[in-house]
Amino acid sequence: MSFIRPEAGAAVMRWRDALIGVAVVLLGLWWASGFGVLKWLGIAVVIVGAVLVYSGVQRARFRGDSGGQGVVQVDEGEVMYFGPLSGGTVAMADMMRLTLDGGSTPTVWILWQPGASPLHIPVDAEGAEKLFDAFATLPGLRMEHMLQQMQSAPDHPVVIWQKDSRALN
């Protein structure tokens, strides 16, 4: 028997990284109120906690609903999607373009790789939150732009990231 409503539990799980960061900041503030070495250690812990809060807020904004069709796995720089009707793999090092298509139902990530058909991954697929770390490895990706596009839910495909064409020559 659970004493926490499922909606509250889901909210805590979505924001868990930011909440851990807040706890670290509070610990650092407590230590920083002391004297000597503990004060300086507390200041350092506050800075680390602030970074954790910032990162946690970004992750929470990226996480959406789960329970959609298919399963996402990320292993050693390779994104794998196993869906009921389609699936495939894309190596992050070989990826050419990342697109968010809000016009489809549900919204999907489209990962483009040369010599292969694009991989469509629903944003609500099981394990889709793992894509945050995979996308973070893309050189030059503007994370805030990606999160804004996810929140605005455009009704057409939007290019989130594209490999620099000068790097291909």
C-alpha cells in the first residue's frame, strides 16, 4: 500500500535530479555558515549543488510522459529503438541530423544517419529520457533550443541539430 498518490510520485521522479541538487545546496549553505575549512567546503558544495539544480531542471523539462510505444536503449554511443512497427539503431558519432516532429502523434524524434532510413522515436517511448545524455554528446547542440522546441510542440518538423557540413569535407 502506497501513501503517496501516483501523480505526486511521478512528479517527484520527474524532478528528482533537481531535488537532489536543492538538498546539496542546503547542505552546502549549512556548512558555509560555519568557520574555517568547513566554510570554504560549504561554498564549494553550494556551487556543485547549483550545477546539479540547473542540470536537473533541464532533465526534468526533457522528461515527458512515459508508457508510449516502444523501448529506447542507449549503449556506448549507440541509440537503439525497438517499437511495435519499426525500430533500428543509430550511432551518435555518425548521426547527421536530429529533428523533432510535433506534427505526428505522438511527437517523435527523427535521427538521421547516412546510408540508412531515418529512425523515428516517440518522445513518450519507454526509456526516452536516456536520449538526453545521448543528445548532449552532439557537438554544438543548443540544449535550451531543444527544450524550448519540446515545450512549444511545433506542428511541423524542426531541425534541432545538424552536423556541420564543413566537418564533412
